[in-house]
Amino acid sequence: MGRFDNPELPGSLPLMGFNRSLRHHSLKAREVLPFYDSVFAVAFTLLAFNLPDRLGAATGSPQLLDILGWYGLSAVAVFLYWLKLRRLVLLDRFLQLPQLGLIALGLLTVVLVPKLASLVLRHGVGTGTLLQWTLAQVVNTTCLGFLLLFNVVCLVYALSLQARRSHRRRSDRLLQGVINTQLLGLMAMAALVVLELCFTWFDNQYMFLLPLILVAEEISVLRVVYRHSPPLPR
């Protein structure tokens, strides 16, 4: 049991209330987590599977460190996405059909990230704008679109939990803080899309900025969690 799913620990997120009449039409959150974790493990495996081929092709060239850094940043992004959506899943004890559909969409998006990262590394360097489409522009816009989609999935999931929330004041404040943080992260991702579409000097730099955005979100969420945590018993 982790910090975010143990209501007795300071800094943990409290479980949401649940309508007992809907229990037979839902799945327990903990029953979904093994499958959820397995899909993210597949995404990590695909990243590792693509790495040897890229390293073999770049042996002895100056691009070797760039490729290692690229896949390292991609792995960090996948890990932070895993943490981001998993936290929301743990906020509720039972998941209804809308939440399950959002999780499925998020997992489908994550599985595509390793292939998209490989395509961006191979074809993502090049100019292009909204009025002048090139291969690099298409690849970068597609990758950014899927990353943005995952952020939208997380935000909609959090809003769906808010619609079902109990009326406990602390739980409401915590969830609202998470939603506000995700809105800021989504705005930052949208800004990257605008830069990609409108400026020729911006191509695949977003892969270096994405982990920074996700880390900033995590720090902000942790601050919200600890701000509303009960003090340690003495």
C-alpha cells in the first residue's frame, strides 16, 4: 500500500465516497491496478526493445549520447504518466464504466508512446508550420497530439471523480487542487502544440520540456497533498 492510498498516513489522498447501489455495476480499483501496471510495463519494455537498434546504428557517432538521453527522457515521461493516472485511480474504491473507458483510452495512448518517440527521434528534426507541412511537422504534431490526449484523459477522469465526490471538505479540497494542477499542465502542453504549429525553429524540443512539465505537476500535487494532510499523531 502506497502513501497515496493509505488514508491513515499524512500526505495520503482520502478515498472518495461511493453509492452502494452502483457497486454491482463497478469494478474495485485494486482489481484494475494489476492490468494497469502491466500495460505500463509493456510501454517500458517497448522503449527498451527499440533502444539497442538505435544504439547499434549510432555506435561511434556523436548521436550516441543524444539517443541515450532521448530514450531516458521518454522513460521518465512514461513513469510520470503512470504515476499521474494511477493516483487518480486510487482516489476511488470503485470504478464505473466512464472511468474504465478513460483508463482504457489512457492505456492505449501510453502503449503508442514508445513508437512515437522512435519516430520523433528519426524524423522529428526539421522545419514546418501550420501552413507548411513536412514529415517532421506531421510526426511531431502527431506525437504531441497523443501526449495532449493523455493529459485530457487525466483531467476528465479527475472531473468525473469530482462529479461523484462525497461532501467531505478535505477530500473536495484535495481533488480540486489536483484538478487545478492538471489544468495548468494541460495549458503548458497546449502551448507546446502552438509552438510546434506556428514556429519553424521549434520542432522536437518538446520531448525535453515534457518531463519538466510533468515533474512540476508532481511537485505541485505533493504540495497540495501535504497542505491538507492531518498532522502526525504524537
